Amino acid sequence: MESFLTVKDAAQRTGKSPSSIRRIIYPIIHDDKHPDRTHIQPSVEEALQLRMKGDNFAWRLSEELLRREVPLDAGAEKNNSGSTVKSTAQGDAGLLDMLRRELDIKNQQITQHGQLIGKQMELISGLSERLREGNILIGSLQQRLALTDGRGNPATPHTEVKPSAAPKKGSTIPPKTAKPKKGFLARLFG
């Protein structure tokens, strides 16, 4: 007679999680005509009767179905109680080595990004200093050019144009008229 295992027992024997074992069972129990339905207990009729009574029951699957669906690893060993335990020492060592390599790569990337950020900060501080120097130069140039604020009184005093003296009596020289002062733009472009 074929022996049947509960989901918990099958999970312990294979080293899989109970949800993995349930994923094997559920497609079979949802299809009453599934060819592997005979490998699952309770049978269709028994399950229906238990449901009608309102009783709870545990699904069990045959060892044959379990061996077919979840092949045992070549590295699995038997312990004293007879259940299988996966040999994970080499798998864990390989995983740790891979994680260490990934961590080293990430640390190198972080170092490179830190250096790049440091260089960019130096560049930004240099550009800020150049901008400050430019602002100082523009300020001093504005003071030298004596730009007015548009109200007619200049920012710095300038020399006024004196009207020419009146011509003497009997002179044939026409009187000189004062030339209007050229504006800032006229001096630059005129």
C-alpha cells in the first residue's frame, strides 16, 4: 500500500516550503478528472462528504507524486530521524562569496561617486568665486562710469559747461554757444 504524507511532512522531507507543496496539490484537487487525483487523499467523494459535515481535513499526497514533482537533490543527505536535509554549506559559501564581490563593487562605486562629487564641489566653489569677482568688477565699473538713476542728478559731480562770455562791442565774431553734453550711449557709440 502506498504511503501518504501531509503537506507539513512533505515539506520537511523535501526541504521545500508548505506553500510549494500546496502549489503541487491545488491544480490536482480542482480538477476531479486529473490523472494524478488518485495520489491525493481524501478522494473526491470523501472530501465532498467531509465538507457536507463541515469537518476540517488535511490534504495528503502520495510519496510517488512527491518524488515525481519534487526530485530530491543529489546533495541531499539523510539525518538520524530519516528526513532529508539539504547540504547547504557549499551553497551558502558560494552565496557569501558572491555577496562579498557585489559589496566590494558597490563600495568602489560609492568611492568613485564621492570623488566625483568632491571635484564638482570644488568646481562650483571656483565658479562662485569667479562670479563674486565679476560682480565686484561690474560694481566698480558702474561707479567709474557714474551712471545716473534716471532722475537727472548724477551720482558723482561733474564739471559744468560755462557759458561763453558775451562778445565785445563791434566784434564780428559770432558768440559761442554752449554744446549740449553727450550722454553715456552717445559717448560709447558716437
